[in-house]
Amino acid sequence: MKIILPGKTIGVLGGGQLGRMLAQAATRLGYRVHVYEPQAGSPAGAVAHQEVNAPYEDLAALTAFARECDVVTYEFENVPAAPLKAIEGLTVLRPHWSVLETTQNRSREKRWLRDNGFPHARFAEVAVDGDLAAGIRGVGLPCVVKTADFGYDGKGQLKVFAEADVTAALEKFAGQPVVIEQFVDFACEVSAVVARSESAAVRVFPIAENIHTNHILDFSIVPARVASAVLAQAEKLARLVAEKIGLVGVLGVEFFVTKAGDVLINELAPRTHNSGHYTLDACATSQFEQQVRAICGLPLGAVTLRSPVVMVNILGDAWKWSGGQVVGEPAWDALLAQPAARLHLYGKAEPRPGRKMGHFTVTAPSAELAYELAQKCKARL
């Protein structure tokens, strides 16, 4: 097992907010951080020691980047797998590129869950030239049609509740490979962030209860307000996924909890997860420090919850808008007047409706009180 000690260089593919918070955690531990991101001036690049701007498919640039890094990891899963295969002999890739290849495509991910015996919603795959209408009939209504590639925050999907919706699905997904999933009338959604080291040590952070608005995560409540059996099953499944997929790093696992109390895996993300941001302010070790520990071969940190907490995403909608233009900032002073609130902004150049610009957390003696305070703080913005 290769241990990469502080002072060495961590490469991060992707320059968004997850990379930014990873770079901050790594720097605090004494590592150098190099970021590879196609667009200049990224949130992660702003806090890294070096930022390289080139397409992921630029093998010359990616090769030079890999040679300067002792380990390379990812802050999002849509890095193409082919270039990663080309550089795996030049540096340490954690997680392995095969984990990304499985999880960045919904068809491969669903097949992997099915083949490894994990509970999930019934699904069907339709190729580019396949019969989408027949696929929808096979799964049954209601269902959700999703693009096989590049979907997040509700993008690239359409709910099909009745026969009248089938025509819209045929138009929207013409010429695209898709996955059709049984619609799950769930009681709630929860998620787990799991870390696994090369020595097979596994830690699962406390399970988060997630509330979405317009398909984008709005609130994460920890501890999740669900039955203890649900918490135990979610943690068990997260551990098993990490072991089966051969994870070295961290991985987010999203679950549906049915009204009957069953726990179904919805999606996997082989990186830190939006719903795990609460760990920055409420856990002994943050998910970002845990990622550094896992990929560098260090002992995994404790995942003890120090306090009930709620995390709230701050979207570009929180800015004041008029005629499609920003005319005012959110009321940061009003938020920070709450002693229990902690603000994290991502350094993005411009707000846009629906764009994740930052988040804040609120700690309190109970999850219910933290949620109540978080709602009040959000209203103040």
C-alpha cells in the first residue's frame, strides 16, 4: 500500500466547489494541490497551488499534469474514462477510473446495482435507435425517463404519468440512449457518504435526510428523521457498495425510502457529495478531509456527529434580480447574525438561477430545532 504523506502533491480533476473544499482541506493538512479544469478561473483553482486549463481529452496536457501529482482524484464523475486509462501508469488514480466509468452512465450504474444484488427501482434501457414507447410500457406507468449520460440536479429526465406524456418523452429523448425507471412514491430521500481506504477500512458518515426543491437539494437534515432500521440499512448498503465497487476514496449513495420502509439505491457518486457538506461544521472529520485521508493511504478519521445539523444550499436565486439582471446581494449580515449559522461561499464569478453559489449550516440541540432555524435563516437571505 502506497502512503502519500503531507508535502506531496494531490491532483484534482474538476474545478468546482467540491474541488475547492477538497483543496482547502488538503492544504490545511500540508499537501500541495494542483487542479485540472477546462475553464479558467475556477472555484478550486482559486485556492490551489496550480491550475491547469485544458480539455480532459488533451492527452499531452493531462499527461504533464499527472506526472507532477503523487495521486489524482476527482471532484465530479463526468471526467471521460478514456483519458484516465491513458494516464493510470503515470500516477495513482483514486478512485480507479473504472469506478467513474460505472457511475457516470445511468445504464451501467443500474446494471451494476442489479448484477450485484442491490435493491433498486425496476428499470429498462433503450438504445439510440430503440423503441422508447415499448420500453415505457414494459416498465409501466408512472415512470421516469432519463438520459443515460450527464444527468444531475434533475437535468435530462422527464416524469411520465399517463399515456399523454409518452409523446413528450419521444420528442425530448429522440436520438438519445435512455434509462426508464419505475416511479417510486417514496416517503423520503436519504443519503450516505462512505469512505474506504486501500487497506479496506470503511467509515460511513451519519445518514442525511434530504429535501429537494425543483430537483435541486434544498435542505439536508442530520440525523435523518427516519426509523433506526432505515438508518442501519442505509449504512449497511453504503458499506457494501464501497466494498463491491472497490472504492478507494469517498462515495455518495442516494436512497429512496418507500412508505413501506424499504431502502432502495437511487444513484451513486464517486466523490464528495452535496448532502455531506454538513460534515464541515458538525463532524469530527469532514468529508473532504476524509477524501484526502482515503486517497493518500492515511488512517480514516472519526465520523462522529458532534451536533444535530441542517445544511442549506444557497442558489443564485437568493440574489436580488430585476429584468434578468442582478441588482443586489443576499443579506449575508442577517444570516450571520444567527450565532449557530456557518456560511460557506464557493467563489463563483456570477450567480445564475439554480446555480449552487454556496451553502450554510445551522447546528442546534435537535434536528427539528436545527431545521426550524435553518428555514428562518434561509428566509432572511
